[in-house]
Amino acid sequence: MILSKPNHIKIYGHRGARGDLPENTLESFQYLFENNINAYEADILISKDLVPVITHDFKLDPDLTRDSSGDWINEDDIKIFDLTYEELSRFDISSINKKSKYGKRFADQKNLTNQKIPMLSELLELTSNNVVDDLLINLEIKSTPIEENFTPPPDVMVKLIIDEVNKSIIKDKVIYSSFDWRILREIKNLDPKISRAYLTSEQRGKIYDKSPWMDFMPLYDSDTSELPRLIKTLGGEAWHPKHKDVNKDVVRIAHEEGLPVNVWTVNEEFDMLRMIDYGVDGIMTDYPLRLKELCERKNIKWF
């Protein structure tokens, strides 16, 4: 698994290609492969019957989800962890409600048909049929240390997911990430050789001294520059910060620690160019084809 190449940008499709097609659908991930984008970010939660599934929110999103009658759901408190996979599969995620605030952000997103919340096993099977040399899968495990009953305990959740991935021929192409650093600790406990990326978002208030999101790690300096050093001491293989939280100096510090920097979620061309100028290793974007075209237009190497 190659996380970085000198003078190259790694392009990650975020939730598949959320800007172009409905997020975290099998069609959205297939779209990446058809357009020679060979890295993606996908989100994992667990159903009531302990099936790892590909979806972002702890609850079904009314802006993305239709019921079996084809109507947008009107409840916003249906937890993924409260439904079996068979129950989850009755919902349709083929389109976005363009009239909603969320939907207006992705006004050009195309509609699909017959898209259900995928099982992790289905995404791994799809990916196994599209193996290329530079394939890289970033599985973000969704978990929260400040609320209960949205997921199994971290150790149980980690084992369920890694056991599923270990059945696949592409298990060596996977890096696991999470905002909840307890998850990353449990992965390390299970097998320290498994690649882990530490997600951070200072603007969302998750990064501070002894934050529960950071597994209560001490942070002696509020300056971002301490984060890559801390992540390196924890055995992290990559740092995944929000793009607005980084600058040239902190990227340099991370590289001095031997830590690749993959930023999220970068959708505007001027931000893409700024991140490239900062020297980041990878960019996660809802518009991977837009970034690919920009790189080719500006003679920027990507992989």
C-alpha cells in the first residue's frame, strides 16, 4: 500500500463521488473505477444484527433516504444500530432531496435507481474486481465517545470490521481512520501492523487537551503542530486533518515525522491548488474527476 509519492497528489473519492452520484452507493464507487480514480473514502457503521454497513450518519438521513413506498422518510431519529440489515435494505438511497438544504449543496448530483445501503462485504467484492497497483481504501469507522448506543463497543466494532476485511483479497490495501481515537487504539491492540490514520477537526471542537475524541491523550500546546508528533508516537501511519486546519508549516512538520497528510473535504479549485501548494500527500474530495482534470490541466502529477 503506497500512501504517498514524491511530487504527486493522491486523489480520494469522498463517500464514493458525492458531488456526482449519491454517496456511499455501490454505483458511486464503481464510477470511480470507471474513471481511473483508484482511492476512496467510505464510512462504516454496524447494524443491529452486527453487519458492517457503508453509511455515514448514525441515523438515517431524511434528505437521502426513501421508504419502500418511494417517499422521503420524515423521521430523523431512526438509528442504524436499531435496525437489522434486512430492515435497512428496505430503504432506498438512490437520490438526494434537491429541495433540502443538504440537497442544494449537490444540485448537480445525478439520480440512480435501486441503491440500498451496502454491506461492507459488497463494497469489498466490488473493489476486488477493480484491483490496480495504486489501489487504496480508506475505511472510516464512525464512532462517538460522547454518546451511547449508536454502535457496539469499540473493541467489538473493530473486530467485526477487520474480520470482514480479512476475508478479502484486498486487505493489504486498506487504511482505517476514525475521529474516535479509541477505535484506533483497539485496532492497534488487535494488530499493530494494521495501518491507521488519525482524523482530526479542530473547528468542530474535538481537538484539545485530554479530549475524549483523542482517547484522553494530553495535548500540551494548542498549536496544530503538536498533532502530527502525537499521532506519530501513537503509531499512526497517516494524519487526516480538515483542510482548513493545515498550513505549510504543519505539513512540513508532519513530513519530518514521516507522516503523510491527507486532507478532507476539498471541493473548490482554489482550495485544491492551495493544498497542493502546501505539499499535502492526498486530497479527499466529493469531486474526484474535477481534481483529476485540474491536475492534468496544471501538469500536476497524481495517482
